[in-house]
Amino acid sequence: MNKIRIIGFVLFIAGVILMLTLENDMTDFISGLLIGAGIGLLVTGRLKSSSK
């Protein structure tokens, strides 16, 4: 596992924990962003595309 995927996993877990522990509209929005970014980084495994 590379660093970017580990960061994605941490963001995903942080978003899930935030969603389950706090009950507020803004925290739901932030946890959704964290979960989305985490899944995106887990799937792609890189931050920018390489143009060759």
C-alpha cells in the first residue's frame, strides 16, 4: 500500500467515525466530504494524473 492509499483509508475511517459520533448538519456534510475523498484516494491511489 502506498502513502496516498493509506491517507485515503484514514480519511474514510475519520469520516465514518465523525458521522457516527456527531449529529449536526455541518458535520454530516464534512463527513461526507471525508468519506468521498477517502474512497477516491483508495480507488485511484494517486493525486494527479500522469500525462505521457
